[in-house]
Amino acid sequence: MFDSKTLKEWDRRYIWHPFTQMKDYMKMEPLVIERGDGCYLIDTEGKRYIDGVSSLWVLVHGHKKKELIEALIRQSKRLCHSTLLGIANAPSIVLAKKLIEISPKGLVKVFYSDNGSTSVEIALKMAYQYWQHKGEKKRKRFISFTNGYHGDTIGSVSVGGIDLFHKVYRPLLFKSYKAPSPYCYRCPLKLKKETCHMACVGEFERIVEKHKDEVCAVVIEPLVQGAGGMITQPEGYLSSIWKSTKKHGILLIVDEVATGFGRTGSMFACEKEHVQPDFMCIAKGITGGYLPLAATLTTDEVFNGFLGRFDEFKTFFHGHTYTGNPLACAVAIENIELFRKEDTIKRLKKKISLLHKELQRFYDLPHVGEVRQEGFVVGIELVKNRRTKSIYPPEEKIGHRVILEACKRGVIIRPLGDVIVLMPPLAIEETTLKELINVTYESIEIVTGR
Ligand SMILES: *Cc1c(COP(=O)(O)O)cnc(C)c1O
């Protein structure tokens, strides 16, 4: 391999990093990861770091997991790729059956792709085309939420609601109706959680009623709006949205890309509120964080809408080259097996309680505005003034400075603006979890003061 210095030089010279201001990046000493080990990442100089955000929300059973590596090697000796366009391959079939078995009732068909954005893109196109085939040609719109995030392709950006990421592309996007985000800490309706009776659901209902004849589907991140700042939803919110879509006969697309595979404490977030969506999009944790793979699950009702004579052209004309890749599917099968063998979800309960308990003391820090948690998903919102909830000026880069402090102390985390995110791998040991929390606390304290 090449030495650390050469790699850093070439990184600066050749790579354009995602979601990264390269002018700042090029001035910094890059951190080059070379190995993984359990819940740790190791850089080219041999320094170890806790992987505090699961390598961007994907890692489940840890790095270098024997079973996952063996599944990958076993499959690679048989077949690395073959298309799903018109023909099949073994791992994708077995995985589809397993996915259906663990998913909410009613979801019976699996359409593969290779990342979260495409899994949403596919659901949008399917929902639209479903209504076209049914003869409801006026249905061309979607309802989504402010602060929502569904990926970076044009379709998924069209249903996104984060101005910072999405505003510049607006002229390129299709129109979608935006319902208010259930962001209780900064309620868009200026109400108080204790007394509002979820008035935002009423607001959502009004939008549905006004546009119900032109809407294909509602797109939602269940229980937590992730990239929007780990905005946790009040209990009963998701099921209320579901009931409303049912009542008005429109489809529900649930984007479980971030929340799926145990992240919120159940296999899928939908389960917690007994929601049965028409589409479920999954990606990030599906291979335990080892290979890119995604899937869009749907119902018989939707699937049957696409059946017809060849020359009726009701085919779903969509499919990525690497759809159903056998390597990724083989690892995903083993990932699901591990959930069963290791009782991952059940063993998570204690760690979620520990996390909850430890997080309370963050309120001792005067610039912690709110600590939000949903299972193993945490967002710590930092504010300039706790009483007025005023934000820090962006040029202070408070969130970014906190993660740099954490990095010095052997922890890799990433902020969303001034929200510090923790999303540890489900397999993390309690002692490592405590260390992650302690370092995060210290780093916030150093940057924002006592
Ligand atoms: C990450 C994410 C996506 C996009 O997934 P990519 O694999 O990055 O394309 C979509 N929806 C949600 C909720 C996500 O968190």
C-alpha cells in the first residue's frame, strides 16, 4: 500500500468530497481511514476512533464481522454479478423472501436498487404510474414535509424539505405540497407540545383535503426526520398520518432508509405505531453497512396495477445496472441472520436505556437546547441562548468545531448544522458507548463553554 503522506496528498489533489466545502477541506489535514475493527475505525497512522455515527448510519454488527465477510467471500466464489432484467439470481430471491418476512404486513413485493435516493425515486415513480394505470390521470403530486430528507437525486430532492440543501435546485424540481414538520422544539405553528393536541396533524389533513384528487402519495420519514436534524416525532404522529392517507385513499411511502434495521429500537420504525404503508424504502443498514444495496417494498395492490398485455406497456420501465447484485444480497441475508442469531434488537433495549440515562446530564451544559432520542438515534441541538433558542451565527461553525474536538479525542461523529448526531452501531459495547457519550459531552463543553 501507499504511505499515509502520499495518500493524503492524492486525496487533496484528486477527490471531491460529498457535502463538503472543499476550500476548507483542502486547508485541513485529511483523516484517511484504513481499517475497521468492531465499533472502531483506524486511520493510516494507526490511531483508533469510535465510529460514533456508524459510518454515516449504516453499520450494524460492527466492522470486520466474521459472518458478513465469510458470506461475501462465499458468494464471490460463485457469482459476483448477473442482471435482474428478465432473469433472476439466487441471493436476491432468498433476500426478498427474508425482507418480506420481517416487514410490516401487506408488503409482499421487493424491487431492488442500490442506494436510498433511488429506493425513494422508485417509490415515487411507481406511485405515480399506479394511478396512471388506474385511469386517475390527474394524480401528479406528492405531499412531503418541511425538514424532510429523501436523498440527493432530482426526484428525491423534489420531495425534500431542507432549504440549505435543496433551494438551489428548485427550478429543476417537480412541485410537491409541504406539510409542516413535527419539530416540537421550534414548532412551525408556534404551539406548545403539552397543549397543542398535535395541531400539525390537522394542518396536514387540511392539505390532504384540499389536494386529495391530485395527490399520488405522501412521503414520510417514520418517527425521526434524520438529515433535517434528528427531529423526533411525538407519539401517535406517524399513525395519525397513516390513518389520514387511508381515509382519503392516497398511498403512503415510508422512507425507512435511516430508521430501518433496528436503528430506533425495533426492526422498522413503522412497527412501533403498527403502520402498514403502501411502500417502504430501505437501504443504509440493509447490508449491515458493508455494500451498497437498497429496496422498495410494496403491496399486491400496487404490483397488480402494473400487470397487463405486453403491448399495453404497463411495465415498470426502471432498473439500475447493478440491481439485485448477488454479493450485496448475500451479505444482506447474513445481516438479517445475525439479527436473529444474536438477538440484536432485544439486546439493544438495555443500551437504549443507558443512552437515555447518560444523555440527561447534557442539559447541565448551558448551550444544549434540546436532546432528542429515538432508540439509538440521538440529536443534541446546540443554541447560542437556551432561553430564546437563538442559533449560533453559521460562520462560528459550532457543530463542526465540536466534531473536530471529538476527533482529537478518538471519536468520529458528524453534525447536522449545530445538531450533534450520535448513531452508534447496534453492536457497540456498553463501555464504548459510555466513552462515546463522555467524549461528546467534553467536546461540547470545550467549544460552547460551561
Ligand atoms: C440517507 C437517506 C437517504 C438517501 O440514501 P443514499 O443512500 O444516501 O442515497 C434517503 N432517505 C433517508 C431518510 C436517508 O436518511
